[in-house]
Amino acid sequence: MSLPLSFKTITLLFSKPRFFSSLGKPSFYDFQRTPVIIPKHGDENTYLAFCGIGNPNRFKNYLLEHLSDIELFRSFEDHHHYSQEDIDELEFYAKQNGINTLITTEKDMVKIRDFNFTLPIITVIPQLDIDNEFDAFIIESINRLFTE
């Protein structure tokens, strides 16, 4: 049996400001955190993308939206502990399919940076597009702190 919500609880729930965000255009970086320019279509690179995150299909769809040359995609379980064997397997499949670059999430890049690679690897960092009302809310909140 669920208890009915009080008017005060309902008011608190719905009076909180709500803001919306979406994933915008990605930025790409190499191991040294040097920006990499990747055209959406027509460059000479082909990619094997991989990740070990909770919703790998969201990452895959995001990449396909912003980068057309994803030839293969491999997902591991969330919080996967990578091994050199995993990296070797990824590179083997990439080379077998004529793929010359690996691409992954920033979360996974941190986990694999100590392994040996023969192919270039790039990390993708999505830009977060936040509702303009959020900026106004933050500025208003800060101003209130200093005027009260």
C-alpha cells in the first residue's frame, strides 16, 4: 500500500527548477591529450570503437551520429578491468578488418593507458549542451548570495 503524497511534498517536488541538457558535438584526443581533428565523413581512417560502460549502445549511437566511419564496435561489461590480452584482441580484429584506429571513451582511456598499442587510439569526449536557463539560474543564485 503506497501512502498518498502530502501537498507540501508535491509542492517541493514540482517547485524545484529543472534544466535540460543534451550531448553536443564531440572532441577527440590522443593519449597525450592532444586534440585530434576528425572529419565526420571521408577521411582515410576507419575505426574500431569499444567501451566498458553501462549503456554501450548510447555511446555507439553517439559515435555513429558524429563519426561515420565506425566499422566495428565492441562492448565490454561496465567497469571492465582491461588486460593486455583485451588490447591485443581489439587490435587483431581491427587489423583483420582493415581498420587503422581505435576509439574509446575517456573513462576507458584512463583504464588502458599503461598497455602497449600498435594502432593509434583516440578518446572521445562529448560536449554537454546545457539549457540557457541553467546559466541564468546560477548567476541569479550567486547574486542572491551576495545581496542577502
